Amino acid sequence: MTLTQGQVIGDRYRVVSLLGQGGMGAVYRAWDTRLNIPVALKEMIPQPGLDPQTLAQLRQQFQQEAQVLARLKHNYLVSVTDFFEERGNAYLAMEFVQGENLAERIEREGALPEEQVTAWAKQLLDALAYCHSQGIIHRDVKPQNVIITPEGAPPDARGGAVLVDFGLVKLWDPNDPRTKTAMRGMGTPEYAPPEQYSVRGQHTDPRSDIYSLGATLYHALTGQAPLTATERMADPSDFMPPRRLNLQVSAPMEATVLRAMKLPRDERFDNTQEMAAALEDGAPGPARPTVAPKRKPRPKHQATKVLPKSQQAILPRKRHIPVWAWAVGGIIALALVAAAAFGIIQTSRSALMAVVKPTPTSSPVSPIARSLTACPLFVSNRDGKREIYYLTEQGELVRITHTPSDSESWSPVPMPDGAIIFTSNRDNKREIYHLAETGDVTRITNTPGNGESWEPAPMLDGSILFTSDRDG
């Protein structure tokens, strides 16, 4: 029976609201009337019809686990403050952590920055290392059980990741098929290692927590939950590595996540310290800001100028130019010459065609960048809004833009150097952006006032032709 608002349970906890509910129980926000603090109250409901002897054994195991958890104290671990039984149900009182869970953050923002995910991963690994040193396996690491605290809130003034809701023993018979059905119904098999489904019993190995954390990081970095372990075993080729879904994930981070998610336990990291060391070795530097190069002030009626030098700007390197680039460039050049000859091109209240010429860079062309120029680019709203994808020679679809919030990206054009220029409204109006071979996105137009810029096209000399209403 669901607890109601204002109901007092355990002669101490007044129910404030329902936070979540499943087949085996519910979690409530409550008020501790003795200490005058908010708590999270987890209710565990016994399986209907369970024989008394099995239920008694499960209650004893729950009590033993609760006693151990109550002794755990760690900055990035929720504190268990009390446990009791009432009217046949078991209850666990835990510290109420202010913030939003990681699943909500991913749902709102999509794929998250690697630098931030790495910081959270280190905090979670520290919490898991502490648990494992005490002989405790969490058994339920997933985005829904990671609370991201706001800046200025404990335990980290910069905002941190707190691990909550341990996978305590349920008051259900683990050998009963109905138990397995109820567990699957909870909707989080994507983060469970294959050994959790073993008929020999539930997993108690720290490497199982490592798998679940790896799956959680996969979801945070790509914006998509991974395939379940059983799906991966049935169709291994369907599993997409993180960089196939998000080009901005670094190779070291991808390698760390994939090793943590190995199906055989012996191929995963042996412990959390080893995984933390892998993250440290491949730690990315601070993300470069996605900003437009600075412009010098110009008179009101002056023609649009070439962008000056900027660390973020780019220019194709000397390399073989594909046939299509010569063809497209030739057609554009002929069209411009003809238009100029007949006086068609004018600066008027119609859209203005402007030229932006980026500055050189000397970084090598990556295999991923080469694949982008060789594979078809297209725009699709298959993920709920317009994003840019490419189709590999193997027929795989890879999403290459992850536009924040409700913004979109479209009009992709491959550059001879392997980069891509495209139009996006990610800064609240249409502007043109550059997606480098490294995965960095740079805004290359900065249209004044309410003006916009769109439909970019590369020129043979490295300039970019585009449409804009910047002059009215």
C-alpha cells in the first residue's frame, strides 16, 4: 500500500512526497521529526505468497546488510541513517541528497562533456573503492542512482557525483521466475553485467560494479544507453563503441569504458584503482570554448570582411583535393564570374553572400576525418531533432553532431582537409560552425544584431561562401 503525504512511519518519519516506485517497493522524500532534517525513505515490500522460512532468511540478510551500510561514511556515498520494519515491510532511511540524477541530466542535455564525465567518474570510483575495501558491493550502479549535486552544495563546492540506493537484498525469492520478471521490469538491465543473470546466484565481485560504472559512463558520453549484456552476447556486432556515437569522445576514454564493459570479468579492470589510473593517464585537457573568432569594428556600411587570425580558425592543409571539390568549386567560380559580369551580385536588402577565410593549422588529418570526407553526409531527425550523420562503407550510421537542448544542426558540407562546416541555431540563431577532425566545434560567423548566416559552401582557396542577412 502506497504511503500518503503527511503519514508518519516508524514513529519518526513524516512522508513528504513519492520519489519513485517499482514492483518491489518505493522511495519517498520524508522528514525526520527527531533530527529535523530531510531524508530519503526506501520501502521494500515482500513478495506476495513467499513462504515464511524464506522470508525470514531474507529479512535477516536485509538487516545484516543495512547494519553494514549504516557504518559507511564517504563524501560521494549516501549515508544510511536508520532501518526498521513496520506492517510487514522493511524500511531504510538515507541522507537526502539535493540535486538531480544523472539520467535526468542526460535526458535534458544529451551527450555530456568528457572532462565533466571524467571528474564524476573519479568521484564514483573513489566511493566504490571505499565500499569494496569494506567488503560491500553496490550492485546497482546506474545513472538513476547517481545524484549530481549543484555547485556550492556538499560534498563538493564545485558540484559532485554522489552514489545512492545500494542494491540491497530484496524480500523476494531470487530463484522464483517472478523475481527475475520484476527485476527486468525495473528497466535498468543496460547497466547490469552478465554474471548478474547467472543461475548460480547474484554477483558479489567488485568487477561487476566496474561493468555497471562503465555502462553508466557510456550513457553519459554518448547520450544513449548501451545494449544489455544479453543483447551484446546475442549480436556482438550491434554494440557501438562510444566514438561511433560521439566523435568528441577521446580514444583513451573510449578504451577505458570498453574495458570496464568487457563481458568476461577476467578482461575488465581488476579493481577501481586500476580503472582510476586509466582515467588519469588519458585525462583530457580543458575543453576549448566554442566561440567565434573576434572581429575588428567596422563602419556601418562597409562590406563584410575576411575574418582575422584566431586560434580556433582553420584552413585546409596541402593535400589532394577530391574531384567533387574541383567540380563544385568550378561551378561556383563560373557562376560568380558570370554574375559579376552581368551586374547581378549587389549589396541590397536581399541576403548577402559573404566570404570567410580561416587561418592555417598544421595538425595531421585523422582517419576519422578522412572517413567523413569519403562517406555520405546527411541530416536526419531520427533522434527527435535535426542532427548530422554519416553512412560508413559498412552501412553503419554515425551521428557526428550533438546539439545542446532543443537546438539543431543541418546543411553539412565536407571540407578538403577532413573537417565539416554546417549551419546550427545552437546559439539561438542561425550561424555557421566548423567541426574539426578532433571533434572540436567552433563558431566561425558572428552575425551582428538579429542577423543570421547559413548555407556554407567551401571555395578552392580555402574561403567559405555563405548566405547572410547581416546587411538587412
